Amino acid sequence: MEKLNLKATGLDLSVIFVRSVKARRLRISIAPFKAVRITYPAKVSQKTAQEFFESNIEWVKKTVLRMKDIEQRAVKPVELPKIDVKQSAEYLYIKLKEIAEKHNFSFNRVFIRNQRTRWGSCSSKNNINLNINIVRLPAELQEYILLHELVHTRVKNHSCRFWDELEKYVANARQVAKKLRRHSLRSLHYAA
């Protein structure tokens, strides 16, 4: 892992390069209150990773400025009450099953975890991963996330076809997705 300070880019920011045996591709991660992180596969040289970073510098600058804006508007994290993980996981599983049965969806397995970056996901084998912190959201957003993942059992991407299918179950799905983006997963992650 190598850390750089890139004042030359016009931004006062730290960049961390991380070589990972698990990485399959070059990736730039930018989040509020964190250094810019470049993760690259073991077979790729750091020089190539730096060139990748430099080729994306305009996007990085734009995204970092957006993150700095979020940092400035951020309120002091609120200490959230602990949730009963077992009870919450059971609730989410039952809710997912009810919605699936109501709308004729089928899924394989369900995994419920305290994830840092995602509310949910659906694998190619129709295994659904859900974030335990979904229980902290308003009912409308809970249902949106569950339906979003269930629709992925039929459409594996976020194409127009996916959104058209989701609209059959969630009115104004894109607007609801925007509402969901206002909820910070990072502040919820450590509370469960």
C-alpha cells in the first residue's frame, strides 16, 4: 500500500494505492472523510495503476468536490440505538418472502449482513443479499429495496427493461431510488 499526497492535481487530497489478489480490475473508490483509494490486481503494476488514476483525474476531481460538499454538510453522527440482529433478519426474510409470493417472484437463498456499501444485491444464481440496516428505513424504502432485488431475479442489470419491470411494482421507482440515496449507509453501518 502506498499513500500519495497530490497537491499537484489542484486538490489537496490523499490517494492510497492498494494491490489486491482479490481485485479483478482497476477501481477508484471515493467516499466522504476517506482518502481516494485505487485498488488494482496483483498482476498489474503500480505504474499502470497510477496511469489509470491520472487518466481519470477529471472525474476524480469532480467526485472529490462532491464528497467535500457532503463532508461540509454532514452533521455529527447520531448514536443510533442497537437493533436486534436476529429479529431484524427474521423480519426482512419474512417480508421478502411475502412480497415474492404476492408478485410471483422466486429466489434461491437469502443472506442478511451489516454491509458498508450496499442496501442489497442479487447474484446470478438468484441469491439475495440484504443489509440488516434496511429495518431502519421508512416502510416505502424497505419495500423498494426488496422489490428492486426481486426484479433482479428476472433482469440482471439496470437497463431500461429493468426499470420498466420495477415500475410495475413500485410507482415512480426512479424517484424512490433518489429518496434512498439520501440515506447514508456509512453512518448506519457501525450501529447494528
